[in-house]
Amino acid sequence: MSVAAVDTPRRAVLAPESTRVAPETPCAHCGLPVGPRPVKREDAAFCCTGCAVVYEALSKAGLGGTYYRLRAVDRSRPALRPVAPEVLQVAELDTPRFLAAETSEDGAGRRRCELFVDGVHCAACVWLVERLPYDVEGVTAARLDLPRARLALTFEEGTRLSAVA
């Protein structure tokens, strides 16, 4: 069995009859080789669960087309391997201790904070990082400071920051 690739930048789509994926096949999200143990979904192969989750989230939100188009424009930087989701401890972002220590009031009943965002390296990443927080109920502003790798968020009380991360 073989892998059929669609002629789009950094994206391999599996033919429906495919069950095996060659290790050198590019990840449908980041473009790195999928390696000997790819994560397979019905229409694509990925190098890790993180890439599969992001790809599916982009597709479900209707953002995939724009994200991958923007990403194709900036090929000057290498693809980065994402951090495994199990390494992230995002539940702490919703604790009263974190909210008291790391957020401030803006005077209009909303809170503000800055989150460090590692691995942002292209225009597509900036667009995505600034766009996705708006899908979380209560987020009123999201702005990425790329040189500092900080995402400034403004949100209403009760917003789950873990959903943004």
C-alpha cells in the first residue's frame, strides 16, 4: 500500500485504502517526517498527537485553509516539533492562586494577563495564536508580541484560561 500526497505545501493526505505510512512522509501539520510510528487519522498522517490535535482543531474551526496558506508563504524558518500535550499543565491557569498572582483588573470588569507562547515562528503561527482565543467564551482581546513571545489576553471574570492554552 502507498501514500498518495496532495500537491499542497507540507501536507500529505492518505488515500482511503492506505493503512501503512512511509516514515519519510511529511506530517500533515508541521511537515516533519512522520517517523516509524505515525499518528494516523482517516485522511492524514502526523508525527505526533499534538500535530493531529491542532490539525483537527483548525479543520473543525474552519481555519485550516488560511493557516496552511499563510504558513506556505513563510518557508524561511524550519518547522519546529511541538511540545507533547502531556507536558503542559494548563489546569493551573484556572486556579485562584494563578489568577491572583498573574492577572490584573483593567477597570472595566475584565482581567488581563500575559502568557508565554513558545515556538511561534511564522506569520501563520501569529495569525493562529491571535485568532484561536476568541473561540473561548469570555475572551475579549488577544494580541501577540512576537519578539517577546507573549500573548496579551483580556477576558471576562470566569473565563477558563486553560481553554485558551
